Amino acid sequence: MTPARRRVLTVIVLLSVVGIGVSSVSLYHHYGTSESSYCDFGANFNCDMVNRSVYSEVGGVPVALIGVLGYCGLLSLAVFYWRKGDAPVLLLMGSLAGLAFALYLTYVEGFVLAVWCVLCLSSLGLISAITVLSGWLNAHFDN
């Protein structure tokens, strides 16, 4: 593995770990019962409103848990990349799926709920960066 690919994988690992952290905080507060918002920055930015809305679960599964599991999957692929020949493609496919889901959730925030969540926007930034880096890995992969 070239040093450039190793650096890109290291960044993907770090971004995935941060994504797990962001999603875990969101999951913790999804089940929270506190009346006060943990990230209330006015009428347009309130994580609790987003994180406790009807859109915060898919089939009874919290979106934040889906995020934790998704970032764990991407982390696993990045850590074990050198062992699997198809890992770069799987990493790109997984990150694209995560990006598509994050974009859908961002649409819901902006156009349905009309409230933004800082944690959700952070996760969107993280999965966007992972997707770009995964694309670079696939473009520069030579088995």
C-alpha cells in the first residue's frame, strides 16, 4: 500500500471515529427526557426538535443508531482495507449510501421540519468527506 493511500485510510478511520461519537451523542439525547435542549441555538437550530421528531426513527430504529452502525461499518472497512481486495468498492458503496441517507435527512430538516440540528449537519460533513476520500481510493486502487 502506498503512503498516500495509507494516509487517506487513516483520515477515513479518524472521520469514522468522530462520526461514531457524533451519532452516539445524538442517540443518547434521542432517548433523553430532559426538557432543555442540549443544542438549542434559537428557533432555527434545535437538535432536540429534530432528534425527537417522527423522522428520527426508521421502522422503530433511531436514525442515530443507524449512524453509529454505519460509521462502525465504514471504520471496519477502512481498518481492514489491506486484507480485502473488494474493500475499496465496499467502502465507496457504504459511504455513498450513508451520504444519500444524510442528504435525505438534511432535506427533511430544512424543508419539512424547518429546524436544523448541528449534530446532523456535522454528520453530513463527515460522511461527505468520507465519500470523497473513498472515491479517491477507488480511483487510485491498483490491486
